[in-house]
Amino acid sequence: MNLSENIKELFNKLDSSDKEWKKLTDYFGGEEVAGREMKALTKWDSSNKGGTNNSEFTAFPGGSRGTGGYFNGITKSACFWSSSENYSYSAWQRNLYYTYAGVRRTGTSDKVDGLSCRCVKDDD
């Protein structure tokens, strides 16, 4: 099985829970470096910390949308929801930033904020 097949097999087994995000970042070297492996090769700010997309995850920097309707971080960050709650009003998330090679775990976004989602294919 080649790398591409291994990655597809890994992605097909993951859901978007906080625990599964941890497995994903560990697979690509840990939270300090996995962002580099997951970033798309285009659309990021020109001072991006070297995305390679070796993971084939292709994280684009869509930023986020705040509760006031404003957009933040487009070209500078990719913010993804997990399906795991932090509190009743918020959920854990994973963020990739143009100034950082890793993936940061935070739990501060209210559920009314707008973040990207990782789509999960159901084979059933």
C-alpha cells in the first residue's frame, strides 16, 4: 500500500471528534508539525510556514466567522470544528496558522461562530 492509500484509509476511519483529530495530528508527526503536512499548497498568505500537503488533507485558509458576522483570518488560518463539546455552548476545534507549522487545539469558539468542517464519508 502506498502513502496515498494509507492516508485515504486513515481518513475513512476518522470521524471529526476531538480524539480523532488527535490521532490525525499524531499520524503526521504531532501537533507541533502536522499543520505543515496538512496545509494546501495555495491560497495561504505569502509568509506561510511552508505547507507541503503531504497528508493530502488540503487545508485551505478559510479563516472564521464571528458572532457579529465579521470574517477573520482569511488567507492566514484554517479553523476546523470537532464534534466534541467543550461546554454546552462551545466545541473543541483545531486551527492551522500561516505563522505556525503545527496544529493548535482550542475550545473557545461558541457554536454560533463559523468554522470549517471536515466532511466524513459514510460508506453505508
